[in-house]
Amino acid sequence: MKAYELIEWLNEHHPQKFAEEWDNVGLLVGDDQKEISHVFLALDLTEPVLDEAVTAGADMILTHHPMIFSGIKKINNHDFTGRRIMRLIQNHICYYAMHTNYDVAKMAELAEHALHLTNCTPLEVTGVDADGNAYGIGSVGELPACMSAKACCAYVKEAFGLTHVQLFGEPDTDVKRMAVCPGSGGKELMEEALKSGADIYLTG
């Protein structure tokens, strides 16, 4: 298929309009008329990732974090971003990023299912859809049962297949209402978690 056809499909499921204003998503490098058959997925477009994609014969690279966040005045081999842009163009590889639009459209849903949360609402509302339903970053919902914070850590580890988690707070505190945020969940979203009445806040 053509790159633009895949992009249209991605936009149906993870609309670019869901992205935060500060974010940079969509087709960042390449020709949307290019025929593609091999898509390479990664969290970040590092140089080793690009090496692997080139070796694999990828036509398109799809990442979560955008390689380009702000304006670029120079593209040359003296800068690591410039080197990657040049290699993408030289190897005729399209590069597409889905960041906060994917967070809004899918990450909260994935976390809700993994943790079996119920009565969920967005942690931070960023918009309202055509049906009047709020959407946004993260989720706040009820755990399947009240448990200690320590037991909740074990529950999270099992749900996500983690080897360890880090707890800030009292291990014996009872928790039932959980706020979840993909990524760092910084100051602004921490304030949203506090306002939500959550007993425990889970972030990346």
C-alpha cells in the first residue's frame, strides 16, 4: 500500500487531532506516495534502531516518541538528528510518529484492561468527541478489590510483566481508586491525580 493509506488508517484509530499542542506527530520525514510493505516499530528512533530498520529493509518506521519536537535550522552530519534524517532520506524510508495521540486513543485503554479497572474516566480531559464523550491522557478507575499499596505493587508487576516497581509512600496503606498515566506523569498530571481522589498513582 501507499504510505498515505497506512497513515489514513492510523488516523482513524489514533487521530492526530488528539495530540497535545506541544507535541509533534504524523509523517515527519518522507514521501506519503511511497509504496510500503515493511513497517518497523520502535519506541524511539535511535541510531541503532535506524541501523536495524535499514538492515531489515524497512520502508517505514513508526515510533512512539517523535525524533523531531521543534524547528530545525540545519540538517547535516554534525548533529545526531540531522544524521538520522539524512539516512532516512538516503534509504527512502518514511518516518511517522504517534505520541500523545496514541496515549489518548490507546494507552489508557490498554492500562485499564491490564489492571481490570472499572468506572474509568480520563485523568486529564483534553477534548470531547462528537458524541459528547470526554477523552484525554491517562485514566482513573477502581481496582478489582481494596488492597494494600504493597499488594498493589505486586498486582501491577504481574499485570505488566515487570521485574520491579518503585513505591513512594506507606506500603500498608489501603488503596482502591487508582490513577494511571503513561510516561513520566509530571507535575501537572500529578495535580490531576490528587484532584481525582485516587489512592494510588501509577506512572511510567
